[in-house]
Amino acid sequence: MDNSLKEDIKFNCDVSDAKYWGFFSICGLLLRYRDLYRSEKNLKSWTNISREDIAQWIDQKESRWPELEQQEFRELTIGGKAYRPFDVSKINRALEPQGLVYGAGYGMFMKPTFFLAELKSTKEIEGLTVHASGIEYVRDLFTASAMLQGKTVFLRREPLSVLLHYKFSELNVKRSAALEEAFAHYGFPHSQLMDNLFEKRLDDLADRYAEIVLCHEIAEFKESVPEWKDVLAAAGDRMNEHYLRAVKDLIADTSDHGPLRRTVETKDRGALGLSIALIEGFQRALFPELRDAYAAFLRDGDWDVIEKARKEGYKRFISERERIVQLYRKSGNDDFGTRLKKTLPI
């Protein structure tokens, strides 16, 4: 791997973090610090971290922010040719022979996000180019298990494995029928030790659940509407953006192309349990009938109640998106955020 390329991507990650760190809550920022520290130090997600070590690392990172806030993103040079940092397709064509994949786009709060990782596979699925990645060599504070950028999907197994480990860890601190059902179905005993066997099982689970994650991204692509990026850009604040993204994600999850329908068709109890457990925040508040349906499913194993909840939810979420788009058209960029907040149904 070209170290200069890695350093340039790292620089762009640091510039993005310096300019956008303030958009995260304090708790959210600390969690992202912890994950990024482990990633940079190549540590397992369950490895204990010394408070002194991570505190020193954070101090060093934050000390550079005033200078980095004034910087622009660097071009990336591969094989003597320069590329703009968001020319993802061209960059990946140049990197593919090296077994690498590069991702760039916009995450929460329209934060520019970048990563460089091991390329596991590239496939054409449903009109999309799907890059599956393994070990991540560079990334910024924002991370996601998958990203849809135009007609390209990035499936990131390392962040997905970290997420699944966190959900498994929750079993030690609180009761969750969905999590217990899911991990039992995938062969994880409640008292599973964090050892080599656990790591192998977690990798296998990440590979299996990546297919469900991919269904979400395919559905998001098929259900997209042209104005939604403008709607997100005009959100105005954190709460509005979280709400808008929840509506978009729920449409994808409940779509005929999405993961919930696939789960019902394949009768995958593990995937169903994980999907229920991963619904949080606005998504959980907007889709209460799914948890009610899941409780009924656990009693009698009737998949029809899940399918009924999916269809009813989809109709409601599509209607809510149309309401939001109409509000945006009437409001324009200036006062859309204010008017949206006054009309939030929760």
C-alpha cells in the first residue's frame, strides 16, 4: 500500500472531523472516539483501553483541529495521477489491482466521510456496484455498516462486526427478547467468552447479516426520490435530520425490495431478532406495531403478523415522506426546518 495515499486520506479524514465534530452529542463523540482509536490501533472491539492512553490520543487529535478547520481536502495521487477526493469510481478503478477499496460521501449532518479498506469483493447487483470491504486502514469519526453513494454500495464488514459485538454486549446489562432470540439462533450462548471462537462466530454472523444490510441499501436505491437530498440539506438541526433519516430508513426496511420482506420470505428468525433490536430512536417511535407484531410472533410463530405490520408501516412511511416533500416545496430552504419541527408527529 502507498503510504502517501494513506496519509492523504487520513488528512482528509482529520479535516472532516475537525470541521464537524461539534455536530455530535458529547456521548456520541466519546463513543466514536473509542471506536476510531481501536481502529487506528488495530484493536478488537472488546479490548480494554487505558484511560490515559486514549485521553492522550484525544488531546493530540483535538490540538490540531484549529489548524485543520482552515484546510481544504487534498487530492489523492495513485500511480502518478491525481484524483479529486470524491471521484470514487475513478479512484476505485485505480485501486482495484491493489486489492483496496476507497469510499467517500456524506454522512450524518452532511459530514464528508472517507475510508480506505481491504477489498473483499465487487459485484453488480440490481443495477448497483457493491464493494464489500474487510480490514479498514483509514477512516474518520463517522462510520456506517453500509453506504449508498449514487449507484455504488459500500458494505463495510469491520464496522458491522463492531456493531454486532456491541449488541451482543447488551445482553449482559439488559433483557432483550429480540437480541436473545437472534444470538441464540446464530449459535451464541449467553455466556460466550470473548475469545477466538467468539471472533470466528462474530465474523460468520457479520457475513450473514451483511446480506440483510445489502437488502436495505438496494431498497433505499429503488425507493429514492430526487428531492430528498435537498430536503436533508435543509433540515436545519440535528433532531430534524435524525427524523428525516428515520423515515427514509423505514421506507427501505419495509419496502417490497427491503430486508423485512426478505426475512419473512426466508423465515430467518435470527435476522428478524437483530432487525428488531437495531431499531432505535425515531425509527422505534415511528414503528411501534413492529414490536407488537414481534411479541405476537414469539408467542405463536406466525410470520403473517410480521408481514402485515411491514405492509401497514410502508404505506404510512411513504405518506409521511410525501407530506415532508410537499412541506419542503412550499417552504423552500429558508424556513423548512422550523416548519418541519412544528409538524413532527412525535
